[in-house]
Amino acid sequence: MAVERHELTPQQRLAISRRALVHELQGGETEIEEPTPSATQRQRRAGIFDQVPWISMARRVTQRWWRRHPANAVGQLARPLLDRYAREQPVKLMAAAAAAGGLIVLAKPWRLLSITAVLAAVLKTSDVADIVTTLMHKNPSPPRKDSE
């Protein structure tokens, strides 16, 4: 039975969090039942986004762009390895992440990049033209056949 999060005390939420962490560190495969937002909260959130007509289209375009971006492919390839490493040696993974973050802050690589390079990295995808076509047409046309 899921309990709404706003009905729980901070101590109860902390206990649920701790149980979930211990369960994950022990390599648990089963899901822990967590409180879910009520239907009225979901409707309220959906209502806010439904008031702006282009939000759903922008969300779909963004999701499609991210699914086809090379950085997403790299992340999907690295995820199983990182998941296993996080289960086996979480402290080493946290230390490596902290060291990488510190190195990035010290090196400040963003100063070496121009706006053009950043835009090229963001827009680097195999179907920029397809995304533009999707934005311009409400009903996308079927692919053309050059049979002549």
C-alpha cells in the first residue's frame, strides 16, 4: 500500500530512504514500495503543462533528439558497467566522480570552447533535418522514394 509522501513525517521518509539504500547496496533485485504522488497532484502538474500548447511538442522533439544523440549512445553503453561497479565498489566510484569534477573545475575546459563548437556538439545528430521537418509539419509526410 503506497502512502502519500506529504502524509509522512521526515523521520518516516528518512527510514524509507535508508531501507532503499541498504537494499540497493545489498544487490536487491525487487522493487521497494515507495510513496507515489496522489492523482490530484498528477492532474495539477499535467494541468499546468496542458495550458501551454507547444510544451508537449517541445518535449517530444527533445526526447527524440536525445535518443538519437551520440552522447546518449555512449551513456547507454557505459551504464551496465557503471551499474555493476557502483554495486561492487560505491566508495571508489564516488571518489572518482569527485576527482573528475574537481579536475573539470580546475581545468575550466569551457573557456576553450567557442559558441559554435558548443552548438555543433549539441546539434550533432544524424537527423537534424528530420527534426526540423517534424517541427515544420504537423503531420509528417512519408519518406520520399526516388524511383526515377
